[in-house]
Amino acid sequence: MDIFFIFIVIAWWIGMWGLSDLYTTDFTYEEKLIYYVALLGCVALFLTIFPNYLRRL
């Protein structure tokens, strides 16, 4: 079950990265970097607050 969870997280992250890349096409490099760091921060915050939420799927 853990391997399945890992694959779901990787697929979700690749999807978010692709959508973010489409959304930020007109951003400068610095703006993209800030956007991606904020996105990583949101994911880290979600996983620290709800660590078992995704495992229940």
C-alpha cells in the first residue's frame, strides 16, 4: 500500500508541476522560483497538518 501511495503522490506532483508550468509561462525566473517555493510550502504544510489524510484513500 505504501508503494501505491508513493506513486499517487509522484503522479500528483508531476501533474501540479505541469499545470504550474503552463500557468507561469509569462513569469520571470524569479517569479517562477517564488511560485514553486510557495507551492512546495503549501504541500509541506498540508502533509504536516494532515499526515494520515492521504493514506486513508
